[in-house]
Amino acid sequence: MGGGEQRSLAQDAEGVIRRIRGVSATRVDLGADGRIEQVHVLGSADRTARVVVGDVIAALGAELGVTLEPSQVRVALLRPGQTQPGPAPLAARLKYVGLTMTTLRGSLEARVQVEHDGLMYEGAVAGSGGAAQGLEIVGQAALRAVETYLRTDAAFRLALATVAPLGLHRVAIAIVTWMGPEEELLSGAAIVHDDPREAVVRAVLDAVNRPVSWLGAR
């Protein structure tokens, strides 16, 4: 299958998927064999991911004769009352801007700011505990900032945020669960230069870069 035919298949499939009720945005990835490898969908809050997956598989089968497995369809849902996010370059990366930590009566609050295309997005999480819990709170706040940018809710869950020695350096490691129809683990890492908490934020952004790239695109 030639390059033009492959592009046509992806475009045709995206056209079919966009007509499905509740679909706000979609992207279709083709494999080396020219067949559909992965379908990414951003859906409205009034539908479940499982229903959207079924509709996508049925629509592509009926209109294009394409057979897909549920694991090939990734769905993220918008928050109630939110519309689809604005357009962003497909390869866009969120830029870390700042981290603010506040301690009050044993409660620790982290506020993380990220930037894209001149606009700032913030996530805030509060909790209690020591240094290890502080890293987790920072990692959670980073994910909330990402979700603020995407205008989605509960798209990601922090599984691990820690700092470990690696040779002469210390490295922040983040493991994030992407809450699609089938949970997927994502990992990221960043060298610790000064503040390990800032490195955790960068590790989280490194972990979620791939889904953020397509979720932030129309």
C-alpha cells in the first residue's frame, strides 16, 4: 500500500470516528504494514470508555471493513461541562515553569505550573507525610496540571514517584497509569540537578508526553 493510500485510510477512519456520538477528537496511527495499529479518541463525559470503544470498532467494521481489537482503541474522557481542548501541535510538549510548596499545620500543598503556547496551567494537591510522600504529592500535582491543560479529569494516576542513585547522579523516576479502556503504565525519568521535587515534575512530564501529544491535538 502506497503512502497516499495509507494517508487516505487514516483520514477515512478519522472521518468515520468523528461522526460517532460523543467523540470530540481522534487520531489514527497506521503500522508499517499500512493497517490501523492504534486509534486514539477523546470522548465526552456523558459516555463511558467501554461504549466508545465498542462504537469505534463497530463503525470502522461497518463502513471500512476494518477489524480491530478493543486493546487497539484508546479512549480518554472529558470532564463534565467541558468542551474539547483547543488545537495544539501534535509533537507539543508541556514546559515546566514552576513549583510552589506550602506547609500549614502538618499539611503539605504542592502547586505545579506548566506552560504551552504562552498559556499557563496549574495543578494543586495537598497531603501529609514526610519526604517520600512529598515527592508523590508533587508528582500528583504535576499530573493535575497536565489534566488542566487537556481539560480532562482522572486521565492519569501516579503509581510511583521516587529518586534513586544512578552512577554519579541521582535520577527522579515517575511511573504513571494512563486510564484508558485498558490501563497502560507509562514511565519517565529526569536527572536531579538541585531540587529533587522539580526533577519529579520533569519525570512525570516525560512519562506522559506521548498521550499528551495526541490528546492535545484535534
